Amino acid sequence: MAQIDNHSAYQWHQEDWRLLRDFYRGERWVKTAGQTYLPQLEDQNTVEYRNYKARTVYLNAVKRTVAGLVGVAFRRPVEYTIGEQNADLMDDLQNFTNDGLSFEVFCREVFRETILMGRCGVLVDAPASGGLPYATTYHAENITNWFVESRDGRKRVTEIQVYEADSNNYIRQTFGNVTSDQYRVLKIQDGIYNQSVIMPDDQGEYGESSDFFVPQVGNRPLASIPFVFFGPNTLLSDCDTSPVLDIARLNEKHYLASADLSHALHYSALPTPFVTGYSGEAGSLSLGPNRVWLLDTDQKAGMLEFKGEGLSFLESSVQRLKEEMSLMGAGLMAEARRGSENSEVMQSRARGEQATLLSVLDTVERGLERVLEMYLMFRQRDPSEVNVRLNRDLSETRLSYRDVLMTLRLYMNGILPLDAILDKFYEGDILPSNMTAAEAKALLEEPGQTPEPDPDRKVF
């Protein structure tokens, strides 16, 4: 029988991965999880809990944070080269993955998964029957097991088990069909890389491999697994903590605090009418713009309203958690509080956040280069000139009109060269995002791109 187990690190991080994935996906996923994130109150029945959950406000701080970081990192197009000798393959990179994504979109997806989950993996493979190679991305939850061996003082991964879930699994179960979920085992055996596929039987048990083959390049087997692990700090197989895990945990606490506040407001903040000394049937008294209660002198009517300060503590708790998420990168949800901080504190925090993002950028760049090298290996091409560069300009401030004038004066007075000026304009979003400084300089040399010299014209 095949051995299908989960790695101990996988089991340790699994709960965090579910939290991250559910809170990123949004309110419907979080509320569908029910008591996983919102325990049922004591003595609540099913209907009461359903209404309690429906009233709870969910603020998706995780997705806002991840979307913001991805937006900054990909504010400019990915710069990548595979060498002049491989220039004829550039068009093939527009269909880079097994589901038809271009290389640039693939880069964005890998970066998003690394930021969100702190882990993902990419397998480079080619059809056994022949054809172009492709990349397949595996989420952290689907990389279930791996084995590392040490040889000659070096560690290398000798086996990886990945779970491949059918995207139509729910539909298949609904209509009673057999699912096609499977495990793919990538393994080094006797120095040769091979793949095997393990599918469930009629009882859902995973047995022996249903398929076994040895991928080859140029009629020669591979000596290593063409798989790249991505993490926020390294490309090792070890699991690392997600950069946004703390925000997800705060998001969960905010969800719980919002549930308490919404529940308290529902039962205490709505005014309730009352009548004292009334001997008639309570059902005979109704509220409305055309309803008048005629009471005796010893009878009294009024509205019960909550006037205590208990809710203020819940409101301040919700607001505090919201601000904490904001300060940890969850968007512009506490702008007023940020404005009260001195510039040194704000700069220190910004440097810390940028250091985390730059670390992920460095790691993802190296991993993407490895993926491209493996792709070229399958194409039997030279991978020595592969280079991938993501956006390093993390500031999103545009140059003001005054800044542009001052920069041009430095150029006109011979203090800064044209290359430096164009680089500054590129960073300040003066040049289009799809045009590099070098391309702008080359364009200036073409006829008709610059005005004719006029000694009487004053620029400043």
C-alpha cells in the first residue's frame, strides 16, 4: 500500500493556513465555517445562532492588506529576460502555466500566495506524449508531505507529495459521480526523478499508484525534482510563517468583538414601549402614526431605552482592533491616528514594513528565476542569462509640478545627466508604467519626439 501521510510541519501550520485562506476569501467563507470562528452562545438555538451570525459585521482586512502589497509590488510590469539566444521563446511565455496564464500573471499569483500563506510550490513539467513544458502552482494546503536527505554534506529534497483536488469536486459529489482527486508523488529513486499518481478506490481509500512514469529531457531522465518551494524568506522546503498571519488573527478577534457589539445593540439599543396600570389586553395596543393610546390618569406609558455605558467598551474594543489591523498594514482605516504620530515613528514603521516586503520580493525573484531555468531546461536551451526583476520602488507618491521643474533645472544646468532625470521621472510615475527610462531615452533620439530648438523660448 502507498504511504499517504501529512508532514508534521504541515499538520502544525494547517490551522493557520485555514484561517488565512478563509479570511482572505471573505465573509461568506468565514460565516459558512460557523462555530470554527464564531462559537454559539450558551442556550442559543439554531435559529438564534443563525441570526446572531448574520448580524455580525465582517471586515476583510486580510484581503485588503494582501491586495495592497501585491498592488505595490506589481505597480510596474515584471522585467524578465531569458537571453538573446532564447528570444524566439518569448511568445511561448504568454502561455506559461497548465491553465494558460502568462508568465507575468503567473508571477503575480506566486507572489500573492507567498504573501498570503507564506508558502507555495511550483512544478515544471511537460506532457508525457510531447509538447511544450508548463508550470503548475500548488497552494500550501496541497503540498502535504516531503522528504529531505543529506548527501555529501548537502541537503536535497528527494520526495514531494502534492494533492490535486478536482475543481468540480462539489458538483461531482452532488450528482453522485466519482471524484478525480489524487495525490501526485514526485520522487528521486536510484538517482532518477519519477512521478506516480495515486487515486482513491470506490471506498475513497488511497492504494497503490495508478500511474508511473519517468519524465525525460532529450531522452535523458532528470536527476532532481523540477519543483521550487516559495517562502517569505527562503526557497527551502521548510514551512515559514505568513507575513500577514498576525493581521488574520487580529481580523478574527475583530470579527468576534463585532459579533458581541452587534448582539448587544440588537437587544439593548432598540427602544421598547411600555404601559403601567393598564388592565386591558396587551395585544390591543399597537404602534403607528395613526394610533393613539387613551390612558387613565393612573396609567403611564413610555419607552425603555438603554442609557448605560456598557456598549461604549465594546465599541472602543472594536475600534482598537480596527486600528491595530490598520497599523499592521490593513489599509487606510486609521488615518487620523497615523496623522498624530511624529515623522520619526512613521518613518521607522515604514522602513520595517518595507523590509518585510523587500525580503519577499528578493525570495520570489530568485524562485521565479529557478522556474524559468527549469522551463528552459525542458526546452533544451541555455538558462545562463535568466533574470527576473520585480518592482523595487515601494513609494506610490507622484512627483509634484514643483519637483518636476526643480529636476529639469538640475538637468538644464548640467548637474544631473539625462539618464538620472529619466530614472527619477520613471520612479515618480511621470513616465508611463510600460516604458522604462532606457526606452524613453531611445525614443527621444527619434525624429519628431522633441521640439525644434528656439533660443527665444523660455522654459522657466
